[in-house]
Amino acid sequence: MILVTGGTGKIGSELVNSLGKGKTAFTVLARSREAAAKLEGRGAKVVLGDLDKPASLNDALAEVETLFLLTTPRPDLPAVEQKLLAAAKAKGVRKVVRISAVGANPWASSALLRCHGDCEAQLARSGLEWTVLRPTVFMQNLSFFFGPVIARESTLYAPAGEARLPWIDARDIADVAAQVLTTEGHGNLIYELTGPEALTYEQVADLLSGHLGRRISYVNVPDGAARQAMIGAGMQPWLAEGMITLYHLFRANGTTALALDTVERIAGHAPRTLADFLRENEAAFRPLKTVEVLRN
């Protein structure tokens, strides 16, 4: 039995789709009845539980052999995951597949990468069999975070300079995760996951321009302005600082980012291209049409 955490997010929802196509039994952990209802509406078996309340996970972990661990970075996450791993081990869980991030390291300058690095380190010390998946930047972030501004202003703002990023589709991450969860031979390994090509934000803007039929400009935003904009949009200061220092690493790598073949080796298919993703999701970058309703 597989227990999936984070089943309503970008990767988790796609993993539910991937696992649902196979014969392996799995359940999805939901924190609320509202989230459970959405998952059940998609045909998934759901169990309620809260990672912040280890006692609530007793039923969720019963008969589970493999745990898919996807959590949102936060300052106290290592402590939260440590309690979860202890509860899982006590219940007889055999292995854990964890979603991390490329560059994760307990000594990284980015708080986000330190958080992932600390969690990876304690997972390796847990005595459980483990596999870590380290994806790079999600294509879905373009439509979710940047889409509304691009639609409104025809501008892509980011403090990325000329850094090249090997954007990856969350569906490809989920396909790799499904294979690792349901096959053997991945124990105590770290897989770095990328898309098929490394592109700058300028090149992303050019691709969008071609798809949308209007000029999309890229503006390289100073760190201070980017940080202020993130906090102004409701992002916690520690997370905003973590994002800024992550962009520092992107810029330091410059044009050296590599596109790896990990997705094709494990999932059995080539990773999706950014051009294809943007074509599929053009609506996210187009202004909403105003519909005038005439009443008699």
C-alpha cells in the first residue's frame, strides 16, 4: 500500500492520476474533509490526517509499505517530518519517496534549499529505505505565478538575469514518482529531474510571444524590488528571501544549467517541452474577455 501526501498540489494531483491508471493500491492523505471530497470526486481513496498532528496519522499509516512525502517548505519542516518519519517507522513503513529540489543542501544560502537539505539528511539517517527526487523549476509556476501579470501587462518580471533554467512539467515529475513508487531498484538514490532544454526568461518570453501573437517582454527585476513585490503579494518574508537567494544561484550558474535524461530513463518517455506546455496553457496568459450581458 502506498500513502500519498500532498495529493492536491501540482505534483501530487498528477501523481494521483498516474497511480490511478495502474493496479497498485494507494490512498491519499487529506487534511480536511473539503480536500477529501475533491480527491474522492476523482476516484481516489482518501484518509484524513494532519502532518502537524502525528497521532492523527495512526489510521492513515496502517498497512502502508511506501510513503510518498511531499511537503511545503517552512521553517519548522524538518521537525515536522522527523515526527512523521518516526510514526511511519513505528507503523512498519518500509520506504519513503520524497520530493525535494535541485540544489538541496543543509548549508545552502537559500532557506528553501537548506530546508530541503535538512529534511533529506534526516531521512537518510532514519533507517528507512529512501529515494529523493530533486526537480528543477516547474513549468506550472509560469502560468500560476506569472500568468495574471503577463495577461495584464504583456511582461514577464523576474530577478533572473540571463540564467538558463531546465524547466520541467509537473506531470513528468509525477510519472517518475509513480515508477519509483511501484518498482524496485531505487533505494537510497537521489534523482535530479529536468526538462529537455535549459532556457532563459528572455527565451520564455519569446516563446510566449509566438504563441500569443503579441509581444511579451522580459524585465530583469532588481532583487529589492522583487522581494518587495513578493511580500506585497502575501508571501512570508523568510520565503521571499529564500526565493531571492534561489535566484542568486540561478544567476551564478548562468548558462551552465544542464538538461538531464533522468525522466526518459525512469518514466520511459521524453520530458515535455516548454513550448508544448505554453501551447496547452495559452489561456492562462491571455487577458480575460469582457462579456456584456444585456438585460431586457
